[in-house]
Amino acid sequence: MYLYLPVALTSIHIFIPVGLGLAVGLLSGLFGVGGGFLMTPLLIMLGIPSTVAAATDSNQIVAASTSGTYAHWKVGNVDFKMGFHLLIGGFVGGLLGVQGIKILSAMGNADFVIKMTYVLMLGIVGMYMFIESLNSMKKKKGEENVQGKESGLSKLLKFLPVQTRYEKSGVTHSMLLPLVFGGFVGILAAIMGVGGGFLMVPVMVYVLRMPMHVVVGTSLFQILFNCIEVTFLQAYTNHNVDFILAVLLLLGSTIGAQVGAVFGRKLKGEQLKIILAVIVLVVTVKIIFELTLSPSLLLSQVGGH
Amino acid sequence: MRQAQKSEARSRKFTIFFVTITALLGFIVSGGNTSAELTAKANHDHIKVDFFYHGSTVSVSGIADPGTDLIIKIASPEGHETLRQKGKVGGLLWMNVGTLKLGQVPNLYSIHSTKKLEDILDQKEMDKYIIGYPAVSRHAETDPASNEGEQSQWVSEFLKYKEASNLYTASAGKIEIKEKGGKQHYYILTAWPYQAPPGDYLVTVYAVKDRKVIEKTEAKVLVEQVGIVKTFSGMAKNNGALYGIISIISALGAGFGVGMIFRKGGGAH
């Protein structure tokens, strides 16, 4: 059965967005990422205008991350205090990033910077996570061991002011740490036009030393607020949110997020990390192919990346 | 095309209106042909875009003088389009390198003829009535305006882009002709793409003889959003804040709702 999408001005078979939502929702519940870096390109491939794809995706992530946050909160895997601090940093970073894009666009090389940032960030994060989780799995030691190890960097971080205890995560950090790193992810996310879950997750795991399961729940909580803001701004200023498409996507993604959260608890932190690392690396390779292979069409719609 | 034909059957179900417009006798271009007669009717000339819309079909039929060739053009009014241009950066990476503005181009353009256009019509005539892709190409304006070679390259990229979006189509020899009572009865069934936005579209039928247009007649096709599609589309455009809030609340509700269902189902623990 086909449905017509009133904002995207296109017709789509009902099973396609529902199935897509289910798959991306599953990843969301498993890894604490919004899945925008997967969903938006897939929607564009299906003929949805890129601007509508990005805006509508934020709308459905609101549903998926609500569902995922709720599932993780029930089992005590959301660190609200950490989430708020990251959120404040991310919000300020987002504002800075948007200004950065304006400057880059005026200079005329925005697309180059965006694409390169994307490839480098995905590549570095993917490789680091992959190698690190592989090493940890070899040692066959759990998350506790990771926490126990104190690197030079973490010793240095102990000297920062405003140290505070994050009870749920079982860590003590300077409040500045989540604010600054949240801001850093916010800047990059705004430049790349994505939610930034795939950057925030490694920051929480490797910099903030939070246990993987709390990372997933806290990341989803943070993504939820980001996407509420983005959805509203997109609907209000750009009129790009397709409600019907969002409903079809969220039918799948809300269920997928729940299944992902249940399934994720059966996997070890290291296993989760290595699967996410592989997905990130596959996306990186896909983008590199897109950049180097001759496109069939040299013209595309204005908007999106 | 095959997909479009499939969609025809579906879309018919949802279309109640079947209005017929008959436009009689256009104007006679060549003075000598006093008995010339050309009629055209477009069935399904009021396409309603509802919730289950997946494109439609439009058939054009009518009567023409014997011995004439026919060209049927379906087009939206001319407008301008802005598109992103891809190009190679550093000789290696494909990226968006700028924007291309095209003027005097229709968003939808569908051209059908009894024979190949270049076999039945002079280029001058093609350009005068904007018949065929080469004529559309010559008529189009591009900005940034560059040399002619580069301009025609980008316009041909534009035609490729439009064909890929199903908005530009061309065919030769697909118009059915039957001789009856000393007249030619013609008929063509065309797939109407769901990608065509709401608006007015003009069907023009040209009778061609001796490589010249001797007569033309017109009919209209109106595409209009109705019901829930119209409501959402209007709200998104005119009341963005409320639309955004409804979208967010619905998403939050759906997320919590599914969370509750899973909790009740006991699957989460």
C-alpha cells in the first residue's frame, strides 16, 4: 500500500519507512545513537528531498529516543546529571557550529569541510573503538577493569576544578569536562548536520569513563532533547518536517528501540562497542566511495549535504 | 514505466472525478488549409492528490485531419529551478561545487509524437513551439552563464536529472491512430508521475504537415491536493510552530506508548 507524503511531495510504500525505522530503531536502542547518519542518506536514496529527510528524521528520533530512554531508565541506565551537563555543552556547541557553517558557506568551501570532517571523524572514531574493543576482548576483562585503569590523561583531569560525583555512572569528574566535550560534539554535529550520537558515545566511554550500558541510556536521553529542539526549528523555520513520513518511521523505530534495549542487555559492553565500531567504519567506507566514484547525476536538489 | 503502469490501476480506484474537456479547433497557422480540424480531450483532467495517491494516468485523444502527423506536449508553466552542481575537487573527490540556476524551464515536460520529431518538424518550428528536448535546451537560461559548450552540458545534465525524477518524458510512435470516416482518431495513454507537484498543466496537441505546425489545440490538467494531504501540507507551510509542536508531542506520545506496551508485555525485564 502506497501513501502520499504531504511535505516530501512523494509517494512511498508503507513497508519501506516502517522497516527502515525498525532497523535504525534497533541500532538506537542497542548503541545509544540516533541513527541519523544511517537514516538520512537512506531516505534520500528513496527519493525524499534531502532537507525533508534530515528534518523528518529528527522528528522520528524524538520517538525512538523517548522509547529507548524509557526502556533504559526502567533498568537504571540513565545518568540524568551527566546527561544535563552534556546537553548544556552540546547546546552551546550547536550554536557555535551553526555560526561556523555560515562562515564556511560564505567562504565557499563548506561542502569540502563538512565531508572531510565527516570522513575523518567517522574514520578515527570507528578505528579507535574497533581496536580498543578488540584489545579489551582479547584480555577478556569486563568494564570494571576499564574503569580501574587510570591513564595519565585521567589523572590530569582530576586536577580540574568543580569536581562532582556522577552517581549512576560511578565516576567523579570536573563538571567542566562534560560541558566542554558536550560542546565539542555539539560543534561537530552542527557542522556535519547530524545528531552526534556516534561521537557522544565514544566521548562518554573513553573520556568520561562511563560504563557502556549507562552510556547508551544517557546518550539517548541527550539525543531526545537535541532532536526536540531541531524538530521544532525545522518545522518552524524551514517547514521541512513530513509528519506522515515521521509517523511511518516511528512506528518501526519505537518498537526497534525497545527490542534493541532488551537485546543490548544480553551483550557485553565490549561486544556492543565493536559492533558499533564496525557500523561506523562501514558508513565511512560508503562515504569514501561516494566521494571517489563518478556520480550518475551531476545535479541534485538544494539542501542537505 | 512498468511501475507507473502498475500505479495506474491503483490510482484509478481513488479517483472519482472523470471530467472531460474538449477544446475545439485551435487556430489555423497555414491559411490554405480551410477544412483543417483538430480536437483534443484529456480525460482525467482533475487529478486529486489524496492520502493513497501514487501517481495517475492521463489519456489524450481527439480527431485530426488525415495526412497530418501529431505531437502531444504536456507541460507545466515555465519557471526557474536552483540545483546543486557536483564537480571534482582536486581531481579526485566528487563534491557539491556550486549551484546552478536554470530559467525558462518547465518543471514537468512530456512530449509524444507519431514519428521521430526531427523527421516531421523543422528546427525553427521546434524552437518556436518549444517541442522536444533540444528546443527546451536551447530555450533554457543558465546562471552562472558560461560559454555555450558548458551551458549545453549543464542543460543536458538537467534533462538527465529530470528524466531520473520521472518529470521529463519523450516518446515517438506511441500515439495510436485509427482512420474513421475520413478522419484520424488519435489516442495516447501517459503515466502521470506522483513527483509532479500540484498545479495547472497544459496539454497542447500540434498537427504537423510538410515539417510545419499547421494547427494546435489545448486542454488543461489540474493537479490538486485534497483531504488530509491538503491539511498537513497547508499546516506545515502556514502554521509551522503548531505543526512542529504537534509533531513533537506525537513522537513523544508514541515513544512512551510503545515503552508502556513493552513494559506491560514484560519483555523489558
